[in-house]
Amino acid sequence: MGFSLLELLLVLSLVAVLGSLGVGSMSPGGAALTAVQGELRASLEQAILLARTRGRDVRVVLGGPGPGDIQPLVLPLGVRWGLPPGMPSPPRIPGAAQARMIGWAHACSIVTPRHTAEANVWFLTDGRDGVCLRLNDEARITLLRRRHGASRWRKV
């Protein structure tokens, strides 16, 4: 017993329709934004370790002007600094008003070997979702993400 050509074409067309519906519902920049949020965290962790290892302050410039002691982020296609219009800032994040537009509250942060830092906040978006990374005075990293249509920011 085999399949007729008509049955095969019917099954393949059904698979194509279901596949196109699945691809259309996916956020095209979601994977790129997820990769960048990992790079953000890794860059700050690298700066903290570098400051301890060197025994001196490390300059962190992830996207702003000026030289830093670690490599700045190279953003993939479709990801940019800032937040999409209409997306609210996370609650209780100092410096969020300036960072909403340009992507960071301060162009440069300093991380010290004593595990302290100049607090800063960075925002990235793919046009739909948003990522917020905050470095506080004690060099603690908080990473938040808000997906399009979600009611609040969630820790990552």
C-alpha cells in the first residue's frame, strides 16, 4: 500500500500552511536580543573580574562614545540602543529617563577592584521587546526583559 500523489500533495500543502503560520507568529529579533542580553551581562562580568585581577579601576563603555577597557558591544542587525516608543521603563531604576532614548544613563561606568561601581543602566530593543541591564553601586548586575504585549518587566 502506498500513498497517491494527491494524498502526498495534500499533506505537504498542509505542512506548508502550518509552517508559515508558525514562522509568522515568531518575533524575528527575539533571538538576536536574547544573544545581546547575554553579551551585556558577560561584558560587565568581564569588567568586574578584570578590575580585581589588575588591581585598578576598569572603564566600561558598552555603547557610548570614548574608549573603554573592554570591547564595546557590536549589535546584530535589528537590535538598537534604547526602548521602543510606548514601552514603560522598569520601576525603581534610576537614570531610566535618559537611558530610554539613547540606550544608557552614562556613557562610561567605572568598576573598581573593591567590587564597587558607578551605577549605570542600559536599554536595548529589537523594536518589539526590551532589555534593561542595571549595574548598581556594589557592582551587582540586574537584567530585566519585557516582551511585546507583556504587562511587566521580568528578571532574566
